[in-house]
Amino acid sequence: MPKNIFDDIKASANGMLSSDVYRKIFDLARSGNGGAIVEIGTAHGAATIASALGAIEAGKPFHIYTVDPFQGKYSSRSKFGSVQDNISIVRSHFRKFGVDDYITIIAGESGDLDLRNVMEGINILLLDADGRLDRDLALLYRYLTPDSSVIIDDIDDAVYMTKTAGFWRIDQKHRISFLLTNQLLSKGILRDLGSINNTGFFQKSAINVSGEEIERIALPLYRELVFAEITHPPSGPIQGVKDWVGGNIPFARSTYQQAKSLLSKSQT
């Protein structure tokens, strides 16, 4: 394997993870037992390529099923065009690295995966979608093999505030992923294998748990999202918020100016 292959994967497939993470995914696939590899959150296929190349080196029969809606109000893929545009981009990346024949792309969510394809067990599960780990694990946990690896991204407990298409968005994906992952660890449902940056590596435990139980475990955690501390506040000036208020709330701008004038006079 070329020394800089993981840097190449990251650059070629618009990878959002570090090269070290792609290397770790490759190593897990290379040391695995082949079979079904399932990824929820394809993006443009960098992690998919890393897992495919590792599984090829392992020399055991395998197939990857990778799932992504490739669209939606909060999807990072929307800026690249339609669903078909994104699939074409992903396919071109797979062909570049010679792994296209090993991969099935499903445009949708985990519920759109044909579970008949994974009846013999999932050996590697990668979760990097919208933070709904409970939805994906409730569906797929029972298909994980006893020694399967589970890779979960964005578990750093951060809350982000970003401006997109003219409105501010509070992004709590990282926080709910952190909360859910830690709860699954505390219940013994997953075993911790370490982390690289914001990406955690886990293994399925010997505990048998139903999808319904995973959903029950998750419900109280969503209630913790009512309040959040902004870890990464807006980097731009707050003037954008003032402009929005002035333009959308009647009399807000004039009221603000009057209050400012009165405050100034009271201080003189």
C-alpha cells in the first residue's frame, strides 16, 4: 500500500476525517473477517474506500453497503447537486481506487437497507450520519457479529453554531453522539477500543439487547438537548443577527436606536 494512500483518499474523496482515522479504518478491515460491512453516512466515500482497500488486503469475501440520503436541508452533500449528482461523484471516487465492484450505494437512511443482505452478520459498522445512533443501532445491533467493530464519528460533545443559507443553525449532532455513545458504554452494550480525534472505535459486547431497549436508553438523552452551551460560537460579527432582527421584527431597529440614544444621554 503506498505510503501516502490515506492522504490521497482524503484529498480525492473530499474526506472530512483525518488521514490517521482512514488508516485505522483500513487496519480494522484488513484484520477483519470480511463479510458484510455497513456504513451509514457515505458522504463522498473516503471511509468507504479505506474499508474496502483493507478488506481486499484481508483476502476474504466481503461486500460494503453504504447508505446516505445525499440530500436534505442540513445535508452537507446538497451543495454538490442532486442525489444522482452525488452518487456519480462517489462512484468516480470508488473507480479511481478500484473498489467500485465491492460496494452497493443506497440513497436513503438505515431503514432503506435491505437487511436480507446482512443476515449472516455485519463485521464492521460505520456510523457518521445525522447523530441518530439510536435509530441505526436499534435496527442493526442484532446483526452485528460477536467480534464486530463499530466506528462512530463526531463524539466530542461539542455544540456548534453556524450560519447557513441566511439563518443560524444550532448543531447538536456531536453532543447527542457523545451522550449516546457514553450511555451505551456504561450499559456494557459497546466496548471502548480508543479514539482518534473525534472518532471513536468500539466493539460489540457479549450483551444481547433489543432495538426497543436501545431506543428506551436513548430517549432521556434527547431531553438533555433542551439546553446547550455553545462550544463554538459564530466566528463572524454579530451584526448579521442585528440586521436580521431589524429586518424581520417590526419597530426593532428604531426601538434599539432610541434605547441606545437614551443610554448615551444618561451616561453624560
